[in-house]
Amino acid sequence: MSELDDVLASMQEGVVVIDAQGRVTHWLGASGRLLGWSADQARGRHFDDLLDPNDANGNRTCVWPGASEYRMRTIKGSPEREMSVTTKSGKRVWVGVTTGVRRQPSGSVVAATAVLRDIRRRKQIDTTKSEVILAVAHELRSPLTSVKGFTSTLLHRWDRFDDADKKRLLQTINTDVDRVTRLIGELLDVSRLEAGRLTLNRRMVRINDIAAGVVDRLRPRARAHRIDCVFPEQFPQVSADSDKIEQVLTNLVENAVKYTPGGAIQVVGSVHDSSVWIEVSDEGAGVSAEHKKTVFAKFFRVGANASPGSGLGLYISKGLVEAHGGRIWVENNQGGGAVFTFTLPLIEESVEKVSGQS
């Protein structure tokens, strides 16, 4: 094997040389690994018949140099085009195809070289982006439609409502605006986390006070639940961004309320060696083994009938906890329900105080 053969064999792209009739003459690079056929199996077959290339809309397309786009003598090739092609096993995969043509002095095509790049990861990202846009559009449409409707009603029928009705409509508008504002904030948080631009304003904070404030604020919205805070006396302070920890606790408690029809929800604090542990437990259905791996993923929602929400809360919570040097996970209670636990490191002074008290 020549040095050139070694170079071609090590390529991550497939290289296919096609004659003027569209038949494969050379099958090089990653062509075999990507598409399944060996060089002997591919050589002599018509390129388009072999791979059955379709465009992004699912329509049959072609690559070989007899195609009409190559008949203009000035065209020397084509930029990358996305196509789905059929492998030897019958599976369709996405490839980016770039072609160049070799011509006779008269201008007629002698051969073409097609470079095939595996773009499955890119297409997966594109699909995810489309799903994100749809999810965000859906989450924005509902509150904005409500705001528009109630605002229009007030503007056109102001004199027909008494003060109590006006207050009720304005409270609904205010709630929907808060929902939009929160979604935008979550999207900004995701952007900062993924870009590594999250800023923490650390100071010594009392997690038990933050947790108590979150529970007091959410109790009126969770009348079917009993929400309690359980922290030992003299719970140590931690170095943290209080707003970010409040956001984590709010996400976890709201998640417990959302996926639990009723019952007890507890926020429990404990000290373990050089860290504090905060547990948020509920009496719901728990988290399946399958979902334990994906529950902290971006835009994760359980089932087709998932409760309203962006699916960003747990993803953001994980990022915020890890930014503090902690970790977060989920387990199931033996008696039923889920337990979300996150840890935050203690500074040395706090560890010494805890050790002295024990």
C-alpha cells in the first residue's frame, strides 16, 4: 500500500470517483466504514442507484456528473449539499456531499469526485434546535395570547367592569407576564451556562433561611400539598450565590408540586463531612430508571401529557449546583416518591465549627 493509500484510508470522509456515466471507479477513504460496501462491491455500480440519494425534503436527487447542473461548461463542482443516502444494511444516513468535476478541453465531463462527510451529529443538533424553537414558541404563545386578550378586553370594555373585575384581570396579566419573564430568564441562564459565562455573587448565606422563604412563597400555590422545612439547629452557612440557590430550590419544590397530585413535600438539610446536603422529597410516582439518566437534560419533559413548563428547570439547577462545586442527583423513596438531592461544599471554618459541635 502506497503512502497516498495510507493517507486516504485514514480519512474521516469518504471519497468516491465517478466516471462520465455515473459509475463508481474508486471507493476510497471512509466510504466503506460510512456506507457499508467494500470497494469491490461498489466499483462499477451507478453511484445514484447504489446510494439512492434524497434531498432534505425527501425527494430523489442525484450527484453524478451527467446531471443537468453539470452541463454548463463553466461549472467545476458544487458546494456541500445535505443528502440522506442508503447504506448496505438498508439504513438511511445523512451525509454532506461536495463534488468536483474533471473536464476535457471541449468541456465535456470526464469524471467527478464526490467527498462524503458524516453529518448525522449536525442533523441531530439541527433537529434539537428546531424542537427548542417549537417548545419556546409554544411556551411563549400561551401567556402572550392571554395577555393580549385580557388587555384588549380592558381597553374596549373598561367602563363595564367594576374594580374587583379589573383587579382580577390585571392579576392574571401580571401572572402571565411573570411566566414570560421567567422563561426568558431561563433561556439566558442556559446561554450563560453553555458559554461558561455564569457569574456567581458569593457570600456567606444560610440555606435554611433561603429554603424557608421558598416554601413560604410557594405554599399558597400548592394547597393540595403539605410543604415543610426540616433543618437541624445551628445549620452551617455556606459560600454561595443566594439568588442562584433560591432558584435551584424553587425549581425543585415546584417540580415536586407539579408532578405530585398531593401529599407531603419536605425540604431537608443535613451535614456530611465537608458539605451540606439539601433533599427535596415528595410522595409522587417517583422517577423511572430510564428517566434518571435524562431528567436533568435540557427540555426534558415526562410523557406526551407533561405538565406545562419549559423543561429547563432541572437542567439549569444542575448547572447552578455544579458551578458552586456541588453535585445533584435523584433517587426514589422506598415508600414512594422522588428525592432530589444537591450538595454544596463547606468552607474550612464552617467544617471546624460543625466538628466542634458534634
